[in-house]
Amino acid sequence: MGNEARQMTAREFTTVGTVTRRKDGLAKVTGTETYASDMELPYMLHARVLRSPYPHARVVSIDTSEAERMGAICITPDDVPDIRYNERQVSVPVKTYRDRTVLPWVVRQVGEGVAAVAARTEALAERAMRAIKVEWEELPAVFDVHKAMAEDAPQIYENVLLGDAELPVEHNIACFRQVSVGDVAVGFDEADLIVEREYQTGRVYHAQMEPKAAMCRPLADGGIELWATLQSIHNTLQLLGRIFALPLSKIRVHRSSIGGAFGSSIQMNTPVAICVALALKARKPVKIVLTREEDMYDHCKYPAEIRLKYGVKHDGTIVAGELKTLVDIGAHNIQAYPLLGCMSGWFVSLYRMPHMNFEGTAVYTNKTPACAMQGYGNPDVSFAVESHMDIIAEKLEMDPIELRIKNYVGLGEEFWGQGPTVRSIIRSCGVEEMLRKGATMIGWDQRGRPEDKTGRYRRGIGVGRTFHTSGTGAAMPGEVIDYSTAMVKVNEDGSVDMSTALMCHGGGTLDACAKLVAEEMGVPFDLVGVSPASTTDTGYDVCTHATRGVYCGGGSAVEAAKSAKAVLLDFASRLIEVNPEALQIAPDPETGEGVIFLEGAADKRITVREVAKAAQLKGWGTAIAVESHRMVNCPPCFVTNFVEVEVDTCTGEVRVPRAVCAVDAGTVVNPDLAAGQLEGGLCRGIGQALLEDTEYDPRTGELTCGGMYIDYKLYTAEDMASVDDVKVFFADTYEPSGPFGAKGIGEAANNAVAAAVMNALENALGIRFQFIPITPDMILAAIHGWACEGVLPA
Amino acid sequence: MTVNTRVLINDFQYLVPASLDEALRSLDRYREDAEVLAGGTDLIIQMKLGRRSPKILIDISKLEELKRLEAGEKILIGAGRRYMDVLPYLRGLGRYHGLAEAIDSIGKLQVLSVATVGGNLGNGSPAADTPPPLITYGARVRVMSAHMERVIPLHEFHTGPGVIVLAPNEIIVDVEFDAFPDGRASAFQKLTRVASDISKVTCAVTVERDGETCTQCRIALGAVGPTPLRARAAEAVLEGQTVDAHAVDECARLVVESISPIDDIRCSEMYRREAAGVLFKDAFETAWERATC
Amino acid sequence: MLTSCTNAIILTVNGDEHMLVVEPNELLINVLRNELGLTGSKYGCGTGQCGACTVLIDGEPALACVTLAVACDGKAIVTIEGIAGADGGLHPIQDEFLNENAVQCGFCTPGMILMAGDLLKRNPHPTEDEIRHHIKGNICRCTGYNGIVRAIQHAAARMTEPPEVDEPELVKEAR
């Protein structure tokens, strides 16, 4: 194929590292894969939510009589439990900010739902919803973080809950975090050069292909069954149990296929609880599917305003760094507190700083609530830091790559996987390999200087490097819950079932876990089945987020496989009279099944199938194990992107004709799926750098694009570089703490791209931008010297 | 929010007339209450957004009378002929690059397979792609009602954003322009945010060339004013003149002066002004080169 | 509730004839998904922008989310569920999508496969530019498109090999 990814050797592994067809692929290419939005039950009702046209208002009254006359089941804030919760259940309760209710009496964004209906068809539900009369009392609204913190700003919340305690909210500040190491005053004093700049990232929308959906069936015993777009079935289970006062054993949340996530369903999205409430009232199944415009009002990425200051010595050594960030979180605090912690962690873990200060402030505004999107603050921090590194390199007349190599946090050093409370020592690192090899592949030494470039079309090459955490494991309990439960069982025909509540968002997480189990069990990959999952048949898995699927989820699957294997080998030892410690299992390529054997003894062989069957017939039992496992590390998966841009200096248009993307994911379990992650992350990262943002009309609080794809644009196939011009490779590393040496990749694929694009633009034009997305308008303005926000002075 | 893009809840009657006559009589009867449905890619979206709510939908997509495609002294494009057919036809004729490029730029094949020039014109959008090249071709629009037929020069067809001179009981039947003589060629340029998108700025240029002299010049732009605009003052700079860099620059300057763009979600007024001049030069250069062949 | 506006239409979908009673305002995408249970065509945006609802109508690609079901009376519709290889197994395009990692979350996949099939019918030897041009109306948020382009390139190569068997039909035969 020519793609280096395909040549990835599988070291001493049989299955891990091989290229296989994804197990859910057949269903997906034949259109039979069932997503939550495809689910259907007999006598199902369709729901619609009545949403606020105002950015800030009190509901004075709701009259549903007309809707009810039309035959619809209706709910208002009176019909739902009045419990405040946080829809994301990943943080421990004492660190969880709660400002959400199922249906509120005060709305704080355009599009916030206050009532809902269920009817026989979607069209009927829409009509019934429009027939509801709401009396609103408009309240003053604010859409800008600086205005929101001002003395005279409208107060969006009086108080919220932090844990179970009431917390007054002042100046609309949702939360604040400050972390420091050493003393930056001392550090900056020691510096020979100080560089300080402001940066700003856009309020991007996840734009996952599938808008949110939920379908709930009320059960005869008062319980419920749920299918929904979720990244965590267990967190949803617990939240629903708490909200609706149901025992968890009466709630069954199924894992549904998800049409893309990118972080948008870490939290239990707003339609879920509304759907459950309607189903409980209607005593019939209810399904709700958000329109695209509702989905765009439901969540967006955390944007960041960043003020970054580095102090360096003449030789390029960083002595101090300070990052202050202001995050506009919109109408709800979904996960701003852990975000700020993570951002401090990303900052600390990029480049060594003996002295460091981080301050993060999250501020409410009357806009769509922000939530995690791939990278969770990392693309923003890396955008600022990697731009800064190029500025510093230029001022010191150092090669930008050498500067990075001099300062990066690497092997043996401390990595903050989720802020200050989750730390690991780095035990595998491919940073230098990726920088050097990538530089050669892109032609770094021929990139030229901007001042020498002429002509209408100008090219430039830029680099960006960063990492993401592989999950949030740690040796001690912390602010963030992280463990996975997996079950592995050997069937009587020698096939194996793997059951876990992990999700696959598309990147192949479940395939990777199945590969890890196959490797551990010694059976062919084809014989490992990924079981459907629901909360009643799986143990707790926190969530498939934080790039933890392979490292943490796979880690627990391997533990379960080890335990099931021990049971199986014990059975085998009874049959062939060999000490189980001496037995091995490996797939027999000729027969296509797993074989248990004693090395060197040709007569001591028996198939997994024979053992499992014998154990059943003899009543010994099933070779089955369940393990709940917490990883005690969170190793960074490093990533490097080299990007070449071409700018049309007459129209300001930018395209990316070439790129090199490299990741250090330790052992790469699924090479082609991992390559696909890098390619996808490249596309989304370029979108963040050059294209995507949501803006609000300050008069109405509405999205200027109305929530529709007519004006929220996404790159098409015709916008992207040719297949031969995007090169992907993996660093040759092995993570000792990871399952068969594996780390994560998911979010890393995205995190450094915007920085690389920014740096490439600087190399092409000699102009440095501060804000992303960098639109053609901004580029022309910068070239012609028109007044323009977001262009840095020379 | 009163938008729901998953379902259409507008109530309407759907009529399928068997002939153009029948369609015109229905339209005459229902007038403002009715809209014609061709490809539907614009109309259905407008209905979902609540911007148009016809009580009667008259499906004209099957009417053969609207599907003529003819070439001779004049080129005739039926208002109901799918772009997917029009595009290869134009390419086959070999000369009408500007219009072909405009149609091709509309983007996705799923739209080209149902969308029509009649629908594009009938929408009246100042950002529509086919009016600028057609205006430079001196195109004429034939419209009919149950009572009469009239021909309207395309450059008089649009009177405001989304406003056209079509009466409620009229249908666009076809668009016609004179075949190009030798030495005449056209080009079209468009700027968008991504590859398949509504235009930010478009420019169409048709020139007639005799050696280094431009004997005729037509320039039209889209998305830079309340209607597609013809840059007459700019045309005058080049017509009858020797073409050199100075003349083209001067012409570009006048193009920029002739437009009245606005800020909108796609780009800013300043960007449109700057880009209009650039697109004009690109389109002119291409058309000028083509005019020698 | 049936009204005097209600229409009875005949749709041939993936080779099967269906008589359906629909309101004039029902969209093709919803009729396919809700009445016929063919959930392979997806609602992604509702405004004709993302291509996830792509189907073939009388052999030509169209967007079901902006098409009225009544306007399809008498027409033949093909959805992803109607795509298969000559032997009823995978069509080469489907097969190569799996080989070339063109599928991640899978939501855009049905539309992509239909457009790929349409391309290779019109142009059996497309260049990469032609491939990208043909699928520009189909958004993919996951893959960055490279896997999809490679899959289509490989399918094209396979489908234009000197055939040992008959060229695969894109649509299953009517029962």
C-alpha cells in the first residue's frame, strides 16, 4: 500500500498489531447497523421538546391544554423531579458542580427545553409542541465572558450545588483553578527573554454525524429500559436512578452504536431524561431524536482565551511559564472544573518549566453549554504553546525543532494526565523519533523563510507536537473516577465472548479490546466476539473518553482474559495432566482455533474447544472471569503533525496540500484504524484552525448559523489533500504498563494540528495569527493591513 | 424555535399536472397560494425553515415542455431540465464554459440530478450561480401564464434579494441566448468556504476577441449586491480597447466600485470587495485565453 | 388521520413494490425509515447539506431529506439495503470499504457507498480528483476521507479487472 502504517510489525504478537477487518464493519456497509436514532418499538410515541426562544428568561406559565386536546402526552417542569444534577458523572461528587434540572423554570440559553410532548408521529408531536402556550418573562442576557464578569452583568445563576453544598455564584464565574510549581516571579527574573502573547480558540461544534437520540421503554415493574447516544451507559444508569428515584436494578441502559461522539455524549445529554420522563408518564415507549439545529444548541467545544508567557535562557532552556485562561462555558457547567485541571496538566506536560503558574477561570454566558471535545483543552493549550515555541525559536535564531527537543517533557519525567491530581512517570516516548523522521518526510529543511517567498501562491511548513493522556488511571483515588469492568468467557466451541460497557465511537476501541483478549487467550481474533452490552450485564465502566478505551478498557479486558485463561488452563491440566503454569495457548493457523499445549511435548496438546466442552460435560464449570480493574498510570500518547499550507494571497484561501502525522501509541493494536484516527484528526484539526466556529447574534442570543449545516460548514473530500500526500507513521515504542505495550491514540490525533497549521501560515506569509479559526477574511486583512482582530504584531 | 428539519408539517395539496397548460391553469387558479415544485432542493428547505408555506404544490418536474435542450442560432435550455443533463450538453457544445463552470460549481451530484435552471432563477437569490454567466450571455427568460407569454432579459429579472419579476401565475419556461460567434468565450469564478457551498462571491466574464482587441465585454457578479449585478461601467473600459495589464487593472477597479456587498455570515463586505476584483481578473484572463481558440 | 389530501403512491424500493398511503408533506427519508423500516439511509442535517440521506431515485443520486415521497410515485428507489454483490454477498465497493478502513462510526457510510457506486457506473476509471469531486456532497466527520478515497480506488481497480464472472450488479434482483 505504501502506507507505513501497514508495515507495522507485530513484534512477537500473533494478533495484536495485525490488520483485520472491523467486526462491526459488515453491518455498517450494509446499512444494518442500528444506532439509537434507528431504534423502534411497537406503539412507540415520538417526542418533541419545546425550547426557549430567549437566551435568558423565566417561565411564568405553561398551558399544555391545546396540545393535550390534540392527543399528546405533555410534561412541564411540574411533571419532572426537581433535582439538580450534573449530566456528567465522571468526577467524584464532591467535585461535581450541579446546575441542571430535567426541565427548568429559568432558561439560560436559546434552545433550552422547558416542556415536551409525545405523540403518535413526529409531525403530530411537532404540531402539539407548537400548540403549547408559554408565558415568558425575559431577563437580561450576556454573551461575552468579559461582560459576564463585569459588576453590572446579569446574574445567570444565584447559586449552584457543588457536591451537596450550595455554592453562590459571583460575577458569573462557574469555577476557578490555580496551580503552581516553584515561583514564576523568580523564574521570569532569571530569564534572558520573555515572550508573552494572547491566543483565542473558536467555539467549535462537535458535528458528529448522528444527532442525539433516546428511546425509553417503561417496564411493568416501574423500571425503564433505555437506548440512547451515550458514551457511558453506567453513568447514565446512576444518574437516571438518582433523578427518577429508581433502584439501579430496575433500570437497563443498553449500549447503542453511536454515529460519532468526539466528546459530545460523555454527559447524559438533555433529551435522555426528558425522554424517560415522557415514557414514564405515557406508560408507552417514547423516542426522541434531535434535529441538527437542536443538536447544535445542545453542546459545543470549550473555547479558550489564553494569555501565555514563557521565560527562556539564551540557549533556549525554558525557565518559567505562565498560562492564564478564560473559558466561556455557556449556560451550564458540564465539566469546566476538571477541564481547568486538565489544561494545567497539558501545560505542565508539554515543556519542562521549573517555575509554573496556571490560572483558569470558567465563566457562564447565555449560550450553548460547552463540553469536552476531542482533546479537552489540549488543542487550545497546544495551539498557544506550540505557536509560542516558534516565536521563541525565531527570536533566539534556533531551529524550532531543536528548541522543542531541548525542552519537551519525556522519558522518566512526570506527566500530568488529568491535572495535578493524576500523575505518571513517562515510561515510553517517541517524541524525538517523530520530530526527526517527520521533519525529513515533510522536507523541513527546504521550508524556506517567509521573507523569501513571492508570488500569488505561497507555501509554508509548520510543526505542532503534543500528546494526550491514555485514560485517567492513577495509583490513588482522585477527582476523577476511572476503572473498567470486563468479562471474558470461553464458549463450549472454543470461541470467546468479551463483554464490556466500553463504547466504540468509530475508532475501533472494541476491536482493539477484542484483539487484546485474543492475544491473551491465544485464540484467533475471529473467534473473539464482542458481546452486546447493557448495564445489567456489565460491571461499571466509567466512560469511553479521555482516550482510555484501549489502555484502560483494554487493560481490564486483558485482566479478565488472564483470569478466564487461568480457569481454562486449570481444566486443561486436569485433562492432560500437565501443571497449568507450564501450559500455553496459541492459535493454530491451520485449524483456525486455539490450542493449549506444553512446549516441546508433542503429545500434550488439546484444543480450547475440547477443554471447554469437557468442562461443561463433566460439570466442572465455565471458564469465565470478571475483572474490575483500574490502571495505575496514565501514559501520554505523543503526537506530531507537520503541515504544509498553500495560501492564495489574492483571495486569502488556504489549503493543506501535504501533511505528515505521527503518533507514539506504544504497541499499535489496530494499525489501519490508528492511521484512520490520525487522518480524521488531521481533517478536524484543520477545520478548527481555518473554518469552524459558532457565533451568536447579540440581539437575540441565537446562533448566527441557526444551528444548520447551511452555514456551519465542514470540510468535504474535495477540500482535503490527496491520499498520497498525507503520510502517517507510528513511533517504535512499547509502553510497559499498557496491555501488550499499548497506549491510546484517539484525542492525540487532533491536538497538535491547529498549531501546525498556524505555524505553517507564519512560514508562508510571515504573519502570525492569534485567533483561530483563521478565515480568508483575516488573511486578506493581515496581508493588506486592514484592521483585523486576531493578527499578532510582528 | 419553529424550525424542524426532520419533518415537514406544512399542510398542502400536491398536484401533478399532465401538461404545461394544466400547470398554468392551476397556477392561475391558486396564484399566491401555490408554488411550483421542480427539484425541490431549495423549496423544501425553505418550507422546513418556515419561510415559504404554499397551500398548493404543483409538481412540474415531469413536464416535457419544460425540458427542451436545443442548439442552433440560439441555445435554449428548458427551465425544467436537470442540471445533470444540461452540463454535459453544454460541454458537448464546447463553447459555453462560463455557464458550465457555474453549474458544475453548484456542487454535489445529488443536487445536480434534480435541480434546474428554472428553479435556480425562480429562487431569486442574489448568490445564485447561473445568473451571472447567463447575464453575460445576454440571456432572455421566457415565462408563461395561462393568458400570455413574455420574454424578459435576464438582467432585468431580479429586482431585489429574493425578488423576481415573475407574477404569481407565471412559470419560467426556458432560458435562451444567442450562440457564440467565433472569438467569443466565457469563464466563471467562485469563492466558497468549502467545496460544496453557497457562494461568497462569483464573477462571470464573456469576451469577444479580435487579436489583442476586446470587441465585446460582459461582466456580471453574484453575491455582491441585492441582485446579480452587471458591471457596465467596467465593461466600457475594455470594450473596443487593446487589452493590456493596465486596462484590466482599471476594469477590475471599476468592477469593485460597481458592487454593493454586505457583511454576512459567509464573509465580510471588505472581503467581497477585494475578492470581486481578484475573481474578475481570474475570470477575464481565462475567458480571454479561451477566446483565441 | 387520513384526509382528502392523502395520496396513495407506489414505490419500488430495492426491487420490491410497495403501495403506501402518505401525506403530501411526508419526506422520502421518513417514509423509507419509518414505513419500510429501511433505516440505512440516515437523517444527518435535514437541509440537504451532509449527504447521509443519499438514495438513488430512478438510478440517479438524490437527497431523501428534501424529497417528497409523493413526488416519487412510480419511481424506483435504491437504498444501501439494496446494494449487494452478484452472489448476494458484498459488493466490491462494500468489501473495499472494509479493507481500506473507510468505515469508522459508519453513519456516512451508506451515502458514501451509494455515491461510490454511482461514480463507478459513470466513470469506471476515475482519478483521485474525480473521486473527491463525486463524493464532495457527503460529509464524513470521522475518517478525513482518505480511507474512503482509497476504498473507491481499489473498488474501481477490482471492478475493471478482466472479469472471470459477470460484472456485479449493483442492485439485487426483484423478488
